[in-house]
Amino acid sequence: MYEHPKLTAFTRTLETLFAGADEFLEEEWGDAFSLHPNRPARGATENPLMDGLFEVIPDFTPGIGSEHGRGYVVSFRAATLDKINPQQLEFLMGETARFVAKNLPRYFPGRDLRVVRDGGRFKIVGDFSLGKA
């Protein structure tokens, strides 16, 4: 399958940004809840998405039914069996969204990208154009 080289570069940069968000959450709140028994400890794998308490990934959505349209949902998950109350979840999702919003200009200079609230989630929206290959 052919993938536009600029899409590949965009995706890698986005994944790097989200790895930074994961690192931020682990540093600040990695001990806030007990780790799920089947989840490797932070730093135990080569991929920070596969270990530690938090998993933060960008999920593309075409935006059908959304007032903001297409974009990347900021998907957040805590690997724990502990109860996370709605206020704690909202706080952690908000901190993740603020980290991503603050760092978008550094990772994507010159692009009009921003983080918006879309229903119960946060989403990156804006200029996803790739230009010519």
C-alpha cells in the first residue's frame, strides 16, 4: 500500500509529540494509581505506549457528526484496576490536551493546528494538508 511520504513524516512527528505527552503524564502522575498487574512497569519496553500507567495516542477521525470535522482525537487511557473518578479523569485528559496544545507549534511550526473540545474528548483540528509528494 502506498502512503504519501509527507503523511508518514506527519504521523511520526505526531507520535513523537504524543510520546512526550505520555512522558509528561508519567513524570507528574505516574504513581497516582496502581499499575494494572498485566502492564509492564514504565521503561520496561522499547515503546512507552506499551508500559507505565498511561497510554496517550492520536486516533484519526473523519469527524462525521462532529461540529469540528476531521482531526486526531487525543485518546487517553490509564492502565489500572483502581477506580478513577470523573473529576480525576477530566483533570488528566485536560492536562494531556494542554500539553499537546502547548507543544503543537514546536512540533508543527507554521501549521494552523489547535486542540478543541469535541464532545467528551479533545481533538487536534486544523491544517492537515500534505502538499505534493
